[in-house]
Amino acid sequence: MGDQLPAIIVLAPMFGAMFVALLGNRDHRVCFPIVFASLLISLCASIAAAQQVYTTGAIDYFMAGWEEPIGIGIHLRIDALNALLLVLISVVVVLVSFFSIRRAGEQHTEKTPQFYVLYLLLCVGLLGISITGDAFNLFVLVEVSSLTSYGLVAMGSSRRGTHAALNYLLMGTVGASFYLVGVGYLYLMTGTLNMQDIHAILQANDAVSGSTAVIIAFLFILLGIWIKMAFFPLHGWLPNAYSYCPSTSACILAPLMTKVSVYVMIRVMIGIFGVEWVFVHLGWSHLVVWLAVIAILAGSMLALAQREIKKMLCYLIVVEVGYMVGGAWLSDPDHWGLTGSLYHILADAMMTLCLFLAAGIFAKRLGAVEIKDLEGLFKKMPLTSIAFVIAALGMIGVPPTAGFYSKFYLIRGAIEGAHWEYVAALLISSLVNAVLFFRIFEIAFFGNKPAEGHGHDDHHEDESETQQGQVGDSTLLGREPAWSALFPLLTSAAIIILLGLFNGPIVELIRESLENLPSIVATQAD
Amino acid sequence: MADFFQNTLHDHFNYWVYVILMMIGLWAVIAKNNFIKKLIGLSIFQTAIILFYVSIGVKVDASIPILHHHEEPAAHAEGHDKGHKADYAVGEKDDSAPAAHDNHDSHESQESHGDHDHHADAHAVNPDLIANPLPHVLMLTAIVVGVATLGVALALSQRIYKEFGTLEESELLEQLKGGNVDG
Amino acid sequence: MENSVTSFLPVLACLASLLAVPLILIFRKEPVLREASTFLAGFAKFGFVVAMVPVILSGKVIEYTFIEGIAGISVPIKFRVDGLGMTFALVASSLWIVTSLYAIGYMRGLKEHSQTRFFSFFALSLSATLGVAFSGNLLTLYLFYELLSLSTWPLVTHHQDKEARGGGRTYLSHLLGTSVAFGIPAIIYTYVKSGGDLSFAGEAMLADSEMSYLQGVVLLLAFAFGFSKAGLMPFHSWLPGAMVAPTPVSALLHAVAVVKVGVFCVIRVITGVFGTGLLEKLGANLVLCWVAAFTVITSSLIAMSQDNLKRRLAFSTIGQLSYIVLGVALLAPYAVQGSMMHIAMHAFGKITLFFCAGAIFVATGKKYISQLDGLGKVMPWTMGAFAIGALSVTGLPPTGGLLSKIYMIRGAADAQQYALLAVYLISSVLNGVYFFPIVYRAFFKSPATGTLTTGIKEAPLACVLPLTVTAVASVLLFFFPGLLFDLTSLMLPGK
């Protein structure tokens, strides 16, 4: 069993998807147990694998024993760089699966099995992207995750959702194709698709790594990934896609898709081309950091202009992507920027998850789509509010949340790499975040008409009047949501704080992976 | 000028075609108003990439990559070794650098050979005689992915047509702007 | 040189008020039990703090680490109690008990809404205050600093009306904005510059680092403005804005806890981050001195023009805070010690004044100084305490304010900054000018006819008792400053 962990991580949800497809149509009730079981298997396997990685070193796994990097033998690799990400992904998908319980039952009554099939396949794609050691397989898995996410976005009843999904598809496919072209050039130059082999050849052969073709390859790959991660100004598809899709879809896509793409970028930078080559040979560091600065500032401004909660959160994702891209490219001597980016992948995934879960709950329980609908929120659902506040403080960067520490490391990297423009952008965006969220808190606390709360203590009843939302059942309103929604929300909020408090050990693991770069990229002995 | 035609256009003819097709496709995706036309553009775009990959794998006078163990296709070999002038990107062997156009080619392929020599020895095949199957295999996968994407895209377009009664993006945006969003 | 003791006491002292929050929530329907739990926590907290005094006085420091840091990677979350922290903790925890009593009288007297929320956040902000006082490193300090900003926001905006909303906005935008914009980069820059040392223990973080004059000035100002709770101009306007809060909040938080946290942080930065040696070498402290001096004079002048009693007190606070900053920025040992003592002296004096303002509001509904004519005759206790508070804040005998002011003035003389010495003297005169007319009005002017209705009498006992206690304490501090003197002496280098 222990040897097969990498395969189990990916295959469990895949078989789960098959079972759901086979059995789900007969009886919708079997869907969730299958989904949950397969995701739990993935989670346990990733935790076990991570433990193994950090005690004994990287795990290389060759599907069906095709050891040689000939052709397209499937090489899975778990090392210090992606072990944490795997755990993160599996934690998020398990949490969101709880959230899906009620949603899937209500909104897609006829489509429950289809929804879960897509959900599980998305997990396969995301886990696969993180775990694969092969540049072409990465493309396939990116497309697996993208195709399923087009489906998940389009699943809702909103007309805008369909339109957004098609736009997302067009942009996403173009992005993936760019990536594929880049991989083609790399293959042309090195004759292999295995990331480690490519890296070894580029390291060993200055003529190849110095050629224009490799730079073009890198450019195409970078462009492709940037489209996938919605790096400003290539973000056009994201806000509509994530805000007009069903809440559960948003909760799974928003935290993971962009973050996994950031991981891919870092993996490509470190694992294929090599940090040295990217930072020293190319010397694009300043350019990309400036692009990131623009992304952060523009995203912040766009977020300020939004009235809808989810739209605002979507633009915040664009901002956070700017953080991570900029951080990864800071090129400071001790790689604190890369550290910060990798840590921020974890932190931001959790914060985004928490915020989108909360937004989903607001939409359902209060019918709140726009910020102004959140009147009296703190009294109506105190627990949900607490989680929402924690995530918001994380986005602002208040200690001891994870968001503060990721900023700490990013700014440290920026100072050591003398990228003051990035420091300024990060701080400005923190301030904008503060404005954004306190605008919400104000409305939640004061209401839209001031002085509305004046009066006696503890009056809940008079506030539970029916909202204009789509969900008509007034008995559901004005109270906390069901445990299935509350549990993932509170868990993610707790993780945000724990991740912050115990940032030391986690960052130590990340540092280890960055300090032992050679071990990440070394060719396996054959 | 003649050199230009010979070296840049003629020798890289299919690469030029791939670039032009790719640009046409991308232009259609971005500029066309009709969703179906956008999707056609997308298909052209993807097909261009397939052309690119297939071009990587081409080798003049090479045979199909089916290995007969210990059975050198001798007749072929001699004639080929002399006459072979890599017109197109040619894979030296199935898993080594097909970077035939680079000046440092010989040096590099030497290296790559070194890396995986035992593999070549084990089968004792002359890689010049065998077309590189890998790009084709990759493209089979890419085609499948492309077909799946197109399928999803067409399904979405169909739904858009049902919901909006149009496939023109401008009309659709107009409807969305005019309120009454989720009918 | 200093020996440390590991003890859980600072944690208990910090947690005592935090643990009161669930109790307060549980007893939200029963005001008596709810308030009882606040008191319980208050006394427990004070007890824990007092229990640490002997250890500190014996020259040791108490430490407790929550989460170990990893060298070069992360900063521990750690408590460390020394003389300065102890001084501040004693002031804050003792005054919390008094304020709790006062708050009960005030909130019930005015039949305020959402009292549960009020007491919960009050307790929470006290935890944050002690957290700041006991912080062992800059990061922990920042953590509790932000927690304090956030937990006091619901208190400032308690009335939930338009004015409260505006005040709350100014409050948070100034406090959070400056701490994010200046505080975070300053801390991280220090971290990078000092090679990963943010701890207050041992030598100052930047003591050995190379630094140009410009770097020193920019970093020092980034810290001083980043910790804008210290109220340095131009980032002072949150404090008058925060006066929309109920008076107990203004009294404890905006005369003692929050604002003193600001100056406490500045003292920590000057002594613990830069070290007096480095600043003296660079001469960067003078820039801060002049910013503080400007604030002292300007705020006193503004205070004179305010008719709203609480706003006048607020501007007075801004000036007094800058006294402290100025004192510590002078770097002379006497001035530094005087600053630390002034934290306590000013706290007792100013809280008395705020209590009086609140008591007047509860009893008469009056907010403006021009309405106070003749009030001294109907409310002799309140106005008497007000006079004592005014004496203390102005720095006249027989009140504690005199002692700390003398120390600071002597420090200015030692540092040979006679212009700054003059600032102290001029502003003391100005203090008198804006306080004593109020006392004069209350006791010697006869009320304009019709403004004083006959129904007015002293505020409820729960209001009058606390203000009497703090007024007496101000006087006692003049006669028995020993403890305060000993604690602050511990912080001086070479002692």
C-alpha cells in the first residue's frame, strides 16, 4: 500500500467518479457517500505521502512500472514542493464536499450524479496537476480540470453562468494551447517531456538553454499559465465565471484553480527551467514584478468598484494572483519571495474558501447578492459572521491569521530583493482590502439606515423578515445555516488561524524544499 | 533573398503554416462576434498546434516505429545514411533531441545519446530509420482533449441559443445589460 | 545580565478578561451576573498582575513562549514582562476595575442598548492591552496592537448612529491604515536589518547595525506614525473622532489603554528597537522630538477652542501623549523615566476627568463647557474630582502629574534641549488655561437663569465613587510614587 500512495491519491477520486456515474442515476443518495469516501482516501493518502516525503525524501512513482522516461510513461512525483499542496487540495475538496450536501440536493436535484462526477473529476485533475512529473501530462490534467470546471460553472440556472462558462472555455483553451506550444518547443530542443530530464538537459547544455527556442518555450508556457491563473490583464474570464456559477462550484473552483496554476508556474520555473536560468539568464524579474504590481493595483481598484459580494471576491482573487506571481519573481537571493508565494498558495486557498463559503451561505440564507443586502448580518448569523470576519482579517493581513504571515514573507523577500514597488503595492492592496471588508462590516453592523440597531438587547425576531431572495422559505431565514455548511466554514476559518500561528514549521518545510532545489530537480538514477 | 526562401521559408514551411493558422485561429477567437465562429477559430488554433507537433516528429524516409527485435531493416539503412539531409526536424532517436536545425546539433545529440545509450543498445535500432512516434501519440491525446472541449463548447452554445435566442455575442450582451438577467 | 523566569502568570493575566467574554455572553439575560463576571475577571486580572510585581522588582523578567519560533524563519509568539510592561499593566488592570463599576452606573443610568456586546468587547480589549504590555517581541506586540484596534471598533461605534459610523470610520482608517502602511514595513525592515531579531530581550535590535541618518529618521518616523495610537500629528484625528463612544470607553480606552498602548509602543521602539545609543549617534531622535513638540503645542491650542468637554479632553490627551513621546525621544535617562511614569500619572488624572465628563452627562445631559456654569454647587464631588484631575494633568502639586513632569523637564535640561524645555513649560501654562476656566465656571459662576433645572443632583453612586477613587489615587501618587519609581528605574540602562 505504502508504495502506491501517489497512484491512490489520483485514482481514488477517479474510481469514485466512475462509481457515481454508474450508480448515481439509480439512487441519488449513494452519491455523497461515494464522493466522501473517495476524497477521504485521497486525503489520507496525501497526508501519508507528505509525511513520507518529509521524513525520507521525495517519492517517484511510475505508473505501471514504465520507469524509463521514454515516451509518455506516467511519472508521478511527490516532493517537498507539492506535498503540502496535495494535502491542501484534498482538505479543501473534502470540506467543500460537505458544503455540497445541501446544495446538490436542492439545486441540481436531477443533476446530482452529474455534479458529483464533475466534482470528482475536477479533483482528479487538480491532484494530478500537482503530482505529475511530466510536462505533457500536465497539459492533459490541466484540461481535465478545466473541462470539468466549465461544466461546473455552467451547471447553475443562471443565463449569465452559461455565457461565462463559454467565455471561460475559450480563454482557458487558448491558455492551455499556449502551454502546449511551449512544451512542444521544449520537446523539440530537449527530446523529452519528463520535467526532470528537461531540467537536466537544460542544466548540462548551455547551448540549448541559451537558445531562443527555449526562451520562446518559456514565454508560451508562462502566457498559457497566466491565462489559466487569471493574471491581470488576462483575468477577463474569471469574475463572471466564478460569480454566476452555483455556490458549491465557486467554492471549489475559486480557492483551487488559480492557486494550482500558480503552483504550476512555480514548478515550471523551479523544476523545468531552474531558478538560476529564470532569474539570472532571463532577467525578466523586474518586468514581471511590475506586471504583478499593476495586477495588484488594478485588481484592487476593480474590487472597490464592485457591488456584488462574489464579484468583489473574484477581483480579490485577481489581486492575490498578483501577489503570488510577483512574489515568485522577486528573485531575492534567499528565495523569500518564492517562500512567501508558496505559503500564500496555502493561506489564500483557505481564505478564499472561507470567503466563498460565507458568500454562498449569504446568498442562500439571506438572499444576499449585493453588499447592501448584508444588513444586520452579525445578529442574524453570529457564527457565520465570525468565520467571515476571520477570513476578511486574513485578507487584510491582520495577525495572527495566515494572510499576515504570507505578507510578512513576501515583503521580506521584496525588501531583500529591493523591489520597493512591490512592497508599496502589497500595502496599498492591504489597505484597499481593509476598506472593502470594513465597508461590509459597517453595513452588517449598522445596517443601511444608521441608528437602526438602537433599542433593546438581543432582538432577533423582528429581523427575520423575508428577503427578496429566490429562496422563499422564511423559516430558514435569519438563522445559522445547517451544520453541513457551517462545519466547512468554521473549519476553514480555524485553519486560517492555525496556519498563521504555526507558520514556522510550515515555512520551514517550504524552505527545505527551496534549499534543496537540486533534490527536487535531480534526475532519478536510472 | 534566395537563401531566405530556401532556409527560412522552404525548410520551415510547415512551421510557417502552423504559425499562420494559429494566428488565424486566435484572431477568430478574439475578434469574431458569433460563438460558432469563435469555436471554429478555436479548432483552427488547436489544429495548428497539432500540425506543429506532427512536424516535430517527421523524418524523411523513415519507417513506422514497429520494432522487430534483432532484425535490422538493412536494405533501408544504407541508402538512407548517405542520402539523409534533414529537411525537416528529425528525431535522432525516439527519445533524444530532434533539434536537427541547430548548429550545435551533433554535440548535443551526442550528449543525449550518452544519456540513454544502453536503451539504444538493447534494441539495436538505427534511430534514423524510425519515425518518432511520440509526437503522434501526444497529438492523439491532444485531439481527444480538443474534441472533448469542442463538445462542451457546442453544448454550451446550444444552451446559450436556447436561453438567449441568439449566438451573436453583441446581442447577448445587450440582453444581459437590459436587466432581466436570470429569466 | 538579566535573568528570566518562566511563568504562566502573564498569560493568566491576559486571559482573565478573555475568559470573561463567554461568561458575559452566557449571562446576557441576567445583568447582575453579567456584571459580576466582569468584576470577577477584573479582580482576577489585577491579582495576577500584582502577583508578578515582587518578581519584577527583584530585577528579573518573566517570560512565557506560546509558539516557539524557528531561527531565521519565524518569530515566536512570546510574552516577556519587564518594568515598563509591569507599570503599564498595573495601571490598565487596576483602572479596569474602577471603570467597570463606572460603566455599570453609566450604562444603566442612560439605559444603553446592547450592553452585553459592550462588556464583551470591553473585556476583549483589556486582554489585548495586557497582551501589548507583556509582548516579548515586536511581532507579538503588533498582533495585540491590531487586536486592540479591532476590538475597540464596536465600542467606539456603540451607538450605531450616523455620528458613530463616521467616528468609527476615522478611528479604524487611522489606526489600521497607519499600522498597515507604516507599521508592517517598519517591522519587516527591522527584521531584515537586524538579521531576524525582533525580541525585546537583550540589546536593542538595531544596536549594531549600520544605518544612515536618513534611514534612521525614516524608520523611526515609520514606527512613530505606524503606532498612531500615540496620537502624533498629523495622525491624531482618530482620537477626537472616537469621542462618540460611551464615556467609559473614552475614559479607559481613550485616556488610558488604547492611547497608552501607542506611546508604550513608541517607547519600546526607541529603547528596544533602536536603542538610545544608536539614536544618539544618528541624531535621528531630534526629528521625532520636534514632531512631538509641535503636537504638544498645537493640540493645546486646539483644545482651548473646543466647547465640547470630551473633545477638549481628547485634544488634551493628544498633547499629553506627545509629552511622553517627547520625553522618551530626548533619550536623557531622567526624561525617559519621566515618560514612563507619566503613563501612569496621566492615566489617573485623565481618567478622572473623563469620569467627570460622563457623570455630568448622566446627571444633566450636558456635553458643552459653556453649559457648566454653577454646576459645582450641585455636583460638588464630581467637580471637586475634576479640579484634582485638572491639577494632575497640568502638573501642579499635590498630584502625581507634577513628579513625572519634573523628571521630563530635568531630562530636557540634561539633554541641553532648552527649546524643548520651553515647550514643556509653555504647554503646562496652556494646560492651565484650558482647564481652569472650567473649574472656575463650575464653582464661581452663577448659572444663567433657566439652564439649571432644580432636579439636578449628583450622578449615581456607581459613577461618583470611581471618579473619587481615581482622584484620590492621583493625589496619593504624589506622596507615594515609590513603586512606580522602582519599576521604571528597572528600565534604565546601567541600573
